[in-house]
Amino acid sequence: MDATAPQVTAELFAIPLGESWMVYAPLREAAFVANSATVVRIADLRAGRAIPDDEDSARLLELLRELGIVDGGPEVPPITSFQGDPRPTSCTLFLTTGCNLRCTYCYASAGDTPLRSMPLEVAQRGIDFILANALELGADSIEVNYHGGGEPSLNWRTLTGSWEYASGLANSHGLLLRSAMATNAVLPPEKAEWMMSHLDGVSVSFDGVPEVHDKHRLTVSGQGSWDAVCRTLRAFDERDFNYGLRLTATADMLSRLPESIAYICETFQAAKIQVEPVYQLGRWKNEPSAETLEFLTVYRQAQAIAASHGRELYFSGARLGVLTNHFCGVTQDSFCLTADGSVSGCYEVFLESNPLAKTFIYGQAQKSGEMTFDLPVLNQLRQQSVDQRPYCSGCFAKWSCGGDCYHKALDVNGTQEFEGTDRCHIIRELTKDQILDRISGSGGLVWSGADVEPQLLPRGM
Ligand code: SF4
Ligand code: SF4
């Protein structure tokens, strides 16, 4: 090989865009739109073949060098990995499997599963463990979060007691306590008041306009919960409290998503709005998927509406700007305690009787206070990061997607080798939108983390 020949030094993807292509180098945070002839020249360069000695090649090489795609030095993939016993400084407490709602699409089938409520002592074991880790590691904060399997605020004693306990410990050691929770926001005003004065933020499940929300988010007695949620959101807004909304999109209500987003943006101050197609799990196991082309269409419309109000709409798998080999905490020692004191890596696995408990439950908070771990189970979770997934290796979205939800993958593919899911198409399309947005926001020709002069583009690209 000619040592002076241009070397392609970036991982590169050519993504079809109708008649043209988008060339994307994720680890250089660079992309541009090109025609087929340019893509062929880049493919030739990558294969070490000669390209025509003409002005277009000279300009192309100049651009690729500017972007670090040619002769740019080695790339460092964004890979973090974990070994040995986990040392989390953050814990998520699954306070209860009980719920005051009976949402039709509840992934947890809350209300139908055995009722488990976390005693305060179990929460304290988890908090003691993360505090000890924080002190040993020299961290400046600990984090205690409250999540589902049910509505966390129903276990009020352990919620408030664990927060007081964590706060007291953190204060006495000069550490900061961060704390957040997921809630359905169907709460008496005094509970909302407590959240505002003790937590850093909450994520509220809310589906938008009343007919959409009340179709699926029902109380135990079958009434709509919209009024109650709005009352809480108004209280949050009056105090400028930090909260986000999470909308679940079901197939029957997809067409109303843009309307719901417009309503939310006009009515509430939520900092961030997350939209996810319904998860076919729990009570929605045998119901229609919303991971469809229609989801993409309405999501794009909703996103434009949110942007026109200066709000951020997001879908978990499409997050250009993040460079990671992880989708969520499941591959990076996420430490969640079930009500009975089992250590789970996954928000969906909050009961020892869950069908995937053997895959996701990797430890136990013993009554003695000792934390014991099943390292083979934990190591198997650690191996699910995107860099270890053969199917994902050729996907242009891999370093922002991180391999998507492992629980979902198991649901769709079982224990066989991962072969993609319907969500992959949504992730790739929305990531492509984000790259095109960056290109258009950078003058319409080239997007780059570095400053690049657009006039360097070859003619006809
Ligand atoms: S594996 Fe999926 S369900 Fe489990 S915590 Fe991660 S994103 Fe959530
Ligand atoms: S193939 Fe699917 S899961 Fe894997 S990185 Fe791409 S979009 Fe994510």
C-alpha cells in the first residue's frame, strides 16, 4: 500500500436519501449530503483504490481531511465497560406494585400483580450501600430515585422516610442528594407539595388532550384521570417546578398526537416531552403495536409543533449528540431495588416472579445489610452494550442508540442473537432527521463538530 495515499480514518456510513446520499461519520460528528459519484469515490478511497486525479477529487479530499474522515488519526469509540462487584452511587427504589390507576397499556399490569410494598429498612439498605460507595470513590453526591411497577407515591411512608434518611446521611457526609421520581400525578395536593419541596424533578405520565388521556389512563373505578393530572401539573407550573411529560402512543390514538402536543405546549410548562410507542407488555401484551410508519409521520408533525413552541420532543432511541455504547443503565450496573430487596438492572423487572427475573435480577440486599451479587448474571447484562452486538455493528445509529432496550430485544427476539426490532426503523429514521437538521442548521451543506468551510464541497455533490 502507498503510505502517502489518503487513508480513511473514520467509521463511515452512506445513508440513502432518495436520489442522493448522506455521508455520516458518527465519531467525527460530521455529515454531508452527496451524490452517488461522490459516494463511489469515498468507497474507493476506503478500499485503498485510486480515485480520478481531477478537481472534484481534490476538493473532496480537502473536505474529508477537514472533517477528520481522511488522514484524521485514529478514532476512539465511546466504549465504557464495567467489571467486578458493582459500585453504584445511585439507586432506584421500586416502592410498590400497587397503583391508583388501571391504565389499559400498563407494562407492569399494576393492580393485577401481587402487591408488594417496600419496607423502609429495605430502602435504607440500598441507601447505605450507595453512600458507602460514594465515600470510597470520593463522589460529591448520591442519587435516590423512585420508580414504578406501580405508583411510588402510594408507599408514602417509605418514599418520605427514605428521602429523609438519604438526605440526613448525605448532609452529615457533606454530599449532595439528588432525587427524582416517575409518577402518574394523580395525587392529593399535599403530596404534590412534598414533591416540589423535596425532589429535583419528576416525570409525569400524561397523554395529552382529555379524550386521548382518558381512553387509556383510567382510575381503579374506571374513571378518567385527566382532571387530576392537570391539577397536579398546574400546581407544578405555579411553582416553576422541574418536570417532564411522558406520552405513550397507542395505535388507536396516533392521529391525535400532534393535537396533544399542541395542547401541552399551549397549556403546560413541561421542560421536556418524551413520546414512546406503547410497549406490548403487561396489559398491552396482545394489543396492536404502534411501532409503525404512522408513528413516524405523526411524531414528525408533533416535533415540528413542539419546536415552534421552543419545546423539546424526544424519543428515547434517537439522540444525536450522545456518543455511547449503552442505551440505558442495564448494561452499566444500574442498581434498582425491588420491594423485597432484590437488585434488578431493569425498570421493567420489579418482581422476583417476573418471567425475565433470572436475566435481570443480579443481587440481593440481605437483611444483615450486606449486598450480595450474582456476577455471572450481571456480566451477561454488561455484555449487551451495542459494541458487543453483531447485528448493530453496521447500523449508522449505533453510537447514539446504544443498542436500544435489552428487555424489548428479549421480548421480540427471545434469547437468540439480536436481529433488530420494529423500533430500529423508527430509531434510524428519527436519527437521520436529526442529522439532516444539523446539516441544515449549519448552512445546508456540511455538519461538523469542527468548523468547516462549505465552499470546500466538490462541485455537484
Ligand atoms: S432494558 Fe429497557 S426496560 Fe429495562 S431499564 Fe433499560 S430501557 Fe428500561
Ligand atoms: S440496529 Fe437497532 S438497536 Fe442496533 S444500534 Fe441500530 S437502531 Fe439501535
